[in-house]
Amino acid sequence: MNQALAHSFYDPLPTGIFQFKLDWDPTVLFFLLMAYFYFKGLKAFRSKLPVKRWQIYCFYVGITSNIIALLPPVDPLSDRLFFAHMIQHMMIMMIGAPLIILGAPFYVISRGLGRIPRTFFLLPLLKNRGLRAILVFLGSPLVSLIFYNVNLWFWHIPRFYNWALLNDIFHIVEHALFALSAILLWRNIIDPYPLRSKLHMGFRILYLAGTMATSVGLAAFLSYHETVLYAYEGIPMPEWWAYRWTHLDDQRLGGLIMWVPGGFLMFLYMTITFFVWAKREQEKDRKDLAIAKEQVSN
């Protein structure tokens, strides 16, 4: 990296809090608690489960994906290699979040909290007009789409990326915002019982297409950039990587991972959304035909 570029990206990083590191990511505890209260919620419903078995599997696979992303070897490796960092973010935003939403977590976990926490803590929060207004605003299709994409680009600006890379407090904030923005985005694509998305199924496909376009744009920028953008040059690489490849190879591989597997996942989700839409239209046509036949017979 040339001196002007290095000066521009690295000098604004102060010492002290910006170099604080933790031995483990406490976000793991949050996902473990989600899994625990989800399990308790399922037990509370007994035989009358509000979700199907495949949805339960999806939820726990999503939780597992997020936990794996935050534990060794993925998390320590993401501190040393850019492409591992991209894999970590994809596991949280594009695998963990949609699978968790498929499990209808809001409804099941609220039941698992128990009567006292639900009555004296959760319900008063949900009845608060200010909080509800904020949730409705953030959860609206346009705002959640903007939030997701702006947040994605924001954390790939070199200065802010380096904050998260060199300081675990900012890294946790980054992961929390990634998870929140992804949940809000997928909430508008998936209908987590008993909530329903306001978006028509056709617009959900366009919604995903717009998200894929911005991600591919960022991925292309990273893949074709001629210089190393981030502070990995000051961090020792694993020997097995440094033996044959450079920091620039690492950055380009990270862009390609976001571009190809990431684009494939988004295309897969668009395809699934299309078939769900087609199935719903078929069911609607069958119901309309049954009503018409009943009216004719009467």
C-alpha cells in the first residue's frame, strides 16, 4: 500500500479504546438465550405448536450458523483475513437471519419467557407508543431496505471497517447492527407467524433483487480494487495463507465470496419466493373456484 493511502486510512485510528480486544464475543450468549427461550416456548405450547417441525429445524440451524460465525475458527480467522470476515458476515445476515425468521421466533420466544416477564416486562414495552412507533418505522419495507444496504456499505468504508477490526466493542456493535438490519429485511420477505409482511409477493422478489444489486456492486468494487483497503497489512497472516497469497489476494477473494456465493443465495431466495407466490395464487384460485361452484349449486 502506498504511503498516502496508508496515512489516510490508519492515522485517524486513535489508541486506547480503539485497540480494545475481548477473548470471546458476548453476542454468542444472546443467541444461546434465544435458543433456550425458544425451546421453553415450544414446551409451553405442548402439542398445539404454532409452527411446523421444519420451521423449528430452520430456527435452530439459523441459531447454529450465527454461533459458529462467532466462535473459533471463524471469528479469530476473521481478525486476520478479509475473506473469513466476509464469510462470517454472510453467515449472520444471509443464512442465520432468514432461517431464524422462518421459525417465527417472536411469538414462540415471547411464550417461553414465562408469565411474569411477559406480563410485567415484555407487554408494557410493546404497549409503549413511542417504542411501537420506532419498531413500525424501522420495520417498514422502504426503511428496512435502506437501513440494510446503508449499514452494509457503511461498515465497509475503510475507517469504520478498521474500527471494528481493531476494537471488539465496535466489532460487537457491527455484528449487532448486521443482525438487526438483516432481521428487519427478512421480516419483510418472510411472514413469521403471526406477523404478515405488507409487501406483495412480487415486490418481495424485487426487494431481494435490489438488495442483491447493492451487494454485488460492493463485491465488484472489492474484487477489482488495486490496493488493500483495510488494516490487515498490520496484522500477521496465517502461515498457510502468507506462503502463497497476499493481502490483496485476500481482499479480492472476499469480494468474490460476497459476489458469487452471496449472489447465488439471493437468487435462490428470489426463486423460493417466486414458487411460494405461485403456490399461494394456486390456493387462492382453488378457493375462488370452490366458492363459485357452491354459489352456482345454491
